[in-house]
Amino acid sequence: MADQLSVACLGAGLIGASWAGLFTAAGHAVRLHDPDAEALAAARARVAEVHADLAAIGVLQDRRPGELTLAPTLAEAVSGADHVQENAPEKLELKRGLFAETRAHAPDAVIASSTSTFPPSQLFEGLAGADKTLVVHPMLPPHLMPIAELVPGPATAPATLDATAALIRSTGHEVIRLKRETPGFVLNRLQFALLAEAYQLVDRDICDPVELDRAVTRGLGYRWACIGPLTASHLMGAGGFAGQMRAYGPAVQTVMRQLNVTEPWSDALADTIDTPLRARTPEAAIPDARRARDTRLKALRRLLDTP
Ligand SMILES: NC(=O)c1ccc[n+]([C@@H]2O[C@H](COP(=O)([O-])OP(=O)(O)OC[C@H]3O[C@@H](n4cnc5c(N)ncnc54)[C@H](O)[C@@H]3O)[C@@H](O)[C@H]2O)c1
């Protein structure tokens, strides 16, 4: 494995506690900070759950877990850290303030943000040591979804991407390295493209929301858990990817030309989609539904990731 690193996690919510659990399970020492004392106190139990999840899927079991320290102040969390993973609420000025404070106490640390929406050029503009900054965007829940995308800003040094990729890979996850930033990065751009069409199919009354979900869980998602969409085309028939483009290209292009989305959704459509989903999973049942999701994710990890 990579060397044991000193990692600071800022924010102990859904994402931060999950990262803290994953990094400690991989043997790194983690200092976790959250200004909300209750959230911080609850994080130890959450990290134990993360370790139990990882034990259930048999990953990182050859490692001795790193120490978890709950840090009441940001300074205590980041001083001397090699890598700082920021997981505070999605508010630009809040995050920029945290980066400035972090840099004051950790001049040499890599500062990474888990942000889903802010490009690194905006997050880190004017920050000292911008060569050691980037976005490390996970999927929810970060300890079970085995990927993070690394998004460099204009100032990010290649060595920062290399060091961060090594840290993420030390957890058993894989990375995708973007060559430069773009709104939504890669994971959400792909997700939003699919969602935009999903909304249209419901809005045009072609398909009900629950059926639409099934098209992904029993169809595309099932295949895509094993093989990417581009490689899936390459394996589809004679002639590899180029052969498929020639055979099906005109028909595919006809449909793709209809996919331009100018009005992604309306409030009325949001209600149309919400109603059947809410009937199936009322808000009170969402915590149970999340646990059921994670149970299936663990089964999938066991199936696909066990050597
Ligand atoms: N939830 C997702 O699906 C998801 C996926 C990928 C990335 N992200 C990104 O991860 C980040 C965190 O999201 P989340 O879902 O964990 O949010 P969350 O609301 O669950 O957790 C945020 C935590 O940050 C803490 N916090 C508030 N002020 C802080 C400060 N000044 N310093 C440190 N911590 C502070 C809060 O007390 C809370 O515990 C966001 O940037 C979000 O865009 C979220």
C-alpha cells in the first residue's frame, strides 16, 4: 500500500464521515473536524459502521486501521496533514474561507474539495499553494462507491494529481483523472444527460417514473456495473466500435438529434415524478431505503471486486 498518510477531513456529514471511515480503514491517520459538536460526536459510530461495511465486502481487511481523532478546531485537524479533504456544505464562500484557514495552518498540504458543483478555478482562486489543490469528487456513499473523480484547476500540478490518485487507490477505489474542469465534471454530466432524457420520457407520457427506474436497474445499470457504455458498443457485434457506428449510426443519430434539452423540467413535472416515488417510498422510509441500497451495493462489490 501507499505510505500511511496524515489526512484531515473537514465536515462530518454524509460524505465526510464516510471518507474518514474509508481512509482510516486503509491505514491512514485521520483527524476529523466539524463545528457541530453533535455531528462530530456521532462520527465515531458512523466510522465504525463504515468499517463494518468494508469488512462485509472483504476489502482492506489486510490493513491495520489508522487512528481516528475528533478535532474540535480546524487548526487541530489540518496542522501537519498531508491531505485535507473538505466536505462542508455546498456554499462557495464557506468553502473558500475554510481553504484560506487551512492553508494558514498547513502550507504544504494537498487541499481537496468533495464539491459536486464548484469548479476548482472558482474554489481556489487566489489561494496560496494553488498547485496543491483540486476537486476529489466522490459518489454517495463514498466508502462503497469505488470511484472518485480528480478534477484539476488551471494551477493544479501533475504531482498533486499523482499523489492524490495514490491516496485514493490505497483505499481500493479507482480514480478518473479529468484533463481539465468542466461544469458537472464527468460523473454528473453523464448522470444529468440520462436524467434529462428520463424527465422528458415521463413528461411526454411515454413511461411512468417507476418503470423508468426499472429500465436502468434491470437494464442499463445492470450492464454498466460490469462494462462501460463505450466498450459495450465495441463488443456488440461485428467490426468493433467502428463497425457498430457504421451499422447503427444513422438510426442512433436520428434519436440523438432529438435529445436537445432546452427546458429540463417544470415544477409540474417534478410533482408528477415525485408522487409515485413518494407512494412507494414515503419520506419516513428513506433511511431504510438507503440501508437497502447499501446492502445491494455491498452485494455488488462482493460479486465484482472480490479477487
Ligand atoms: N451528498 C452527496 O450525494 C454528495 C456527493 C458528492 C459530493 N458531495 C459534496 O460533499 C460535500 C458535503 O456534502 P454532504 O452531503 O456530506 O453534506 P452534509 O450536510 O451531510 O454534511 C456537511 C457537514 O459539514 C459540517 N459543517 C458546517 N460548517 C462547517 C465548517 N465551517 N467546517 C467544517 N464542517 C462544517 C456540517 O455540520 C455537516 O456535518 C458538499 O460539497 C457536497 O456537494 C455530496
